[in-house]
Amino acid sequence: MASPLKSLVHDDSRYQTSFQLFLQRSSEHQCVRDFIHNKLADILASIGDGKSHLNVIGVGSGAGEIDLEMLSELHKRHPDVTVDNEVVEPSSQQIHNYKALVAKTAELQSIPFSWHIMHSEDYEKQVKAKGDIKKFDFIHMIQMIYYVDDLQETIKFFQSLLKKNGRLMIVVESANSGWDILWKTYKKELCVGSIQEYRSSGEVVACLKSLGLKYEEHLIPQSFDITDCFDPSSEPGARLASFMTGTDRFHESFSPEIRAGMLDLLRNKCSTEKDGRVFFNGNMSCILIHA
Ligand SMILES: C[S@@+](CC[C@H](N)C(=O)[O-])C[C@H]1O[C@@H](n2cnc3c(N)ncnc32)[C@H](O)[C@@H]1O
């Protein structure tokens, strides 16, 4: 069983609300969408080449907005190929939102969806216990690798599920991005909740090298306005800072000294300033691991 702390965090409506606020404030989903329709489109096309059926699985899919974007790109590239889609997501609320999104997307009605309301660790145990191992053409993990118990085990297991010519895609914050600098500088204060060990693309790539797996890495550049975080009376600013530091309430979670240090780091080491606004470096990496 994954730790009870994890279930608390991801079914917690406060976490989901601050994640939604973050998505509204940042261009993260738009940048990932642009990446899907530009660079990833050809890769998805090549995964499907010569096949009449594709098995796809999303791990930590949230409400599925990005999953559906990829399925629609796959369908565009291979209109005659049938697709099965599976989802591993521990938050029942997010699965509910995902199902609602599928229901109103006409072009997806022919795709069967299987839902696994659980952590990836529990999915792994379930698959191993069943013995009958289904293989996949495309497995994706978008902005979720921070939450798994064991990075190496998770990559090893999901990579082993790939069919010939399949790809395991991991989207993660980039090495040296603002996230990487903030979370590594304040590791002691931040890695105490659902994230016990912060990972950026640097840790994922090091793990792939140690496993001897073939991969390629693409940058997904992104930045977003965090100016409100520096206004102590701004409620949206406090909620954004809470999401960025993985806490419930930024102002109450740290001592005034730590908070001041974090804000200084955010402004001076993690961001650039333009026209009086502070833009956080939220760069992401897309790592595609071969079968
Ligand atoms: C930051 S959200 C990303 C959601 C979505 N992929 C996106 O990019 O919009 C992280 C998601 O991972 C899920 N999650 C957390 N721990 C997980 C685990 N161990 N296995 C699978 N999913 C997990 C959370 O419930 C949450 O929906």
C-alpha cells in the first residue's frame, strides 16, 4: 500500500484547488499542449506505424485534459487504428472529472477506458499478482514522478511493460529550473509531506543512465507570473506560494526568516523580472524512454 499521507494529499480538495489555481496562473498546460501538437505528434505517429491496435496508459493523469489531447493527436495521425486507454490515478475526484471530460468529447466515444483508482505502486503490485501482464505502446507520466515512493523501481516496472517500439514518456520539472533550485535549497523544510525526495529531470536522467536505458530529452520552456506571491495581503499570491512549496498555507507553514529567504530566492535565483513583474522559470523536460 502507498503511504496514507499520499492518499490524504491527493484526495484533499485544498491540494486540487491550489493545483487548479496554479494551472490558471501558469501556462503549463498550454506549453505541454503546444509540445504535443508539434514535437510529440511525429513521435506518436511513429509509435503507431504499422500497427492496427494501440494500448495506452496514463499514470497520475489528474483530470485527463492532457491525456485527451494526446489521444486526439494519436487518432488524427492513425484514424484507422483502434486504441484502448487505461488510467492509473489515486484521486477519485480527479477520475470523476476525467470521466466527465471523456463524456463530452465526441471523437473519443469509440475508445474503451479502464479506470484504476489507485497509486502506481498498487497498480504494480496488482499487475504482478495477476501474472497476466498487459503490454503497452505508449505509457505517460506527466508531472507525477515526484510522488512515487521509488523512482528507479517505478521506471523499471513501467519500462518493462512497453511493447516493441513503445515509449514511456515522463514530463518533469527541468534540472536547474526555478522548481529545482527552490526545492533543493529548502529541501529540509519542503521535503516533509507527500514529496519526501525532490526530483527534477536531473535525477530521472541519472536513473535512466544507471539502468542503461535508451532515452531522449526535450525541453518544454515555460515561465509564469509570481508577482502576487510578494504581496503579503494577496490571497491568490498566498495560494500560489502554498502550491509552489507543497504546503497548506504558505504564511503559517514557515518561520518569518525562512519565508523571507524563500521569497528572496524565488525573486533572485528562480525568476527574471520584466516591466516590474516577476516571472518564475517553470521549465519542464519531456523524457522519452525506449522499449
Ligand atoms: C500535479 S498532478 C498532474 C496531473 C496531470 N498529469 C497534469 O499534468 O495535469 C499529479 C497527479 O499525480 C497523482 N498521483 C500522486 N501520487 C501518485 C502515485 N503514486 N501514482 C499515481 N498517481 C499519483 C495525483 O493524484 C495527481 O492527480
